Amino acid sequence: MAREKTAGEERMVGRVAAALRRLAGGKLDLCFVLGSGVSGPTLEDPKVVPVEDVPGLAVPSVPGHPGEVRFGRAKGLRVAVFSGRCHLYEGYTPAQIVRPVRAAARAGARVLCTTNAAGGISEWLRPWDFLVVGDHLDLGAGDPAVGEADGLFGPRFIPMAGAYDDGLANAAIEAGRRDRVSISRGVYAFVRGPAFETAAEVRMLRSFGADAVGMSTVPEVLAARRLGLLVFALSVISNRAGAPLDSHEKVVDHVRSRGPAVTRVLDAVVASYAEGEKE
């Protein structure tokens, strides 16, 4: 049963990958998956395609997630940017959530860059700060390999130590500091949501070593690492976790206000990878 289910998903991923190659005009190099209201990298001659026009992709239902795929070149590399993602709390399966990443990898991408809006837990994080994810806690049962056959989307048992690439992380931190952005590296906790965290839950997460908390990213990272992709992840701190009067609208507004700074950090990540490819 697991192999039949996985084989069906593999056919769907292949269908999406073929569409991505066609829309991108060739083999991909990098894939971006953007979170609530988060801006993407600078693209040359971008082409914007609604998610509905890529057969096999689920459509986000959350404000701040436009449901577009942007194609273009950055530093000579062919890039696909999924502007908006789907979440477990929307009722989508893990396989649907990570299908863009798996398809991008099938279409040639060797790097996943992903962003999210997150609540700050550590005292040194404030709204509008940036957190480069150096490690994560999966507290939302986000592993897409559950129930799938071993091997079709990479090995079932995958080491996750060092999952986030140091070189890409360092490039982002250097770029942020040049831009006078408060940026640091830390631990991101993934929870299913959609309710914001209680004060007791925030205390628990802090005791677990989490610096920030959000409702995305980890499923895509797990899928990417099984396929051998380099991974970079950036959280934009939109609020203090557990604070009263949190709302998704406020989260999106805070993150959008940081758009230009996010783009400059992501451009530095692309430039770092492109430079490494030339060496």
C-alpha cells in the first residue's frame, strides 16, 4: 500500500516537474518557498504564473500567500519562486505541502531557500528582527516520509544534523549586518497551528531551546534534505510569541514592512551560491 501510494505521488511530482521546466525555459538551479507576506529575491525578466496554472500544485488559502510561481534568472541561475505555501493547518497532506520542493528538485534544483514569519521566543528577538535558521524542532508531525515507501523520495532514515547550510547562512548574516539589520542564527520550532501559542506553550518551547516558533518550513526542509538539496531558511520575526492581540493580519503587515531588507539578504544567498558554483 505504501509503495502504491508513493508511486502515485511520484507520478504527480513528475507531472509538476515537467511543467516547471517548461515554464522556466529549462532546468532549474534554485527553488524558493516564501512564507506569509515575505518578499523574494531579485529576478531578471520575471514571469509570474498562478499556481492554478501548474497542474498538480495545491492552492494556498491563507492571506499573505499569493499563490504564484515566479520564474526568472538571478546571478545567471534559473530560479523558481513559490510565492505562498500550503500548510498542514489548512487540511493539506504533508505530500501536498512538499510537492513544490520535490518537483523543483526533479526539475534540477540543487538548493532550497525558504522563508517564514515567526513569533520570537528568545528575549533577544524582537519584531522585525531576522533569524537565520540553524536548527529546528519538529513539534507538528511534519515529516512527509510518514507512510511513504522508502527510497522513492530519498531514504526514509535521514540524518538531520547539519541540515542547514553554513555557507549560505553566513552569507545571509553578513548581508544583514551590512544592511544594519538585527540578524542572528537560532532554532526554529515548527508547530501545526493554526492557533497562536499560549503563554504556557511559549515557556515550554523556550525550555526546549527554541528561539522562534512558526507553522511551516520544516516539512519542506525534511523533503529537501532527503533529496540532497542544500537548505537555507530565514524567519522574519513578526511578533512576540504568546503576546496578546496577535493576529495573522498584523503578522503579514510586519513582515511586508521588511520586504526590501529580506530581498537584499536573499540576493546575497543567491550570490554566494552562484560564486561557489563558479569555483
